[in-house]
Amino acid sequence: MVRVKDPEIGIRNYVKNSLKAFLEGGKYSKDRKAKTLNWITGVIRGSGISKEALAEIFNQLRDYPQNEEEKSRLSQIFEESQKQGCL
């Protein structure tokens, strides 16, 4: 029998890992383009994640930033998510 993962778990992991990459300074992708605020908002909107799940991820990442730049990035994406109605 094949075990099937809950798709919601996959979506949460995808968004959470993408947020971490954005917070860490916009690590470069294979095409060498920096991950920007537009990129991460596109990931969030395109994922179809629920508002409750996204709020939970932001709550989990509250203590994740290591320096002021990462804290600023977290604040930026949180505010942008609120503006766009994702939260």
C-alpha cells in the first residue's frame, strides 16, 4: 500500500522553507536571480495556503531572524501579506 502525504503539509513546508530562504538574504536560485519581495509574495499567493496556516508559519518564524536585516525582511513580508489579504 502506498502512503499518501497530506497536501496541506507539503504546502506548509514549501511556504515555510521559501520564507526562510527569503529571510536569509534572498539566496540565489539556479538561474542566479535574487529572491525578492515580489518572489516571496508570489510563492505565498500561488501556494493557496490558508490564512490560518500562514499566520501559524509567521508565528513559528518570529524568533528565526538572526540579525537586523532578517528581522526587517520578516517585517516586510508580514506587512505585504497583510496588504494583499493573505493574512
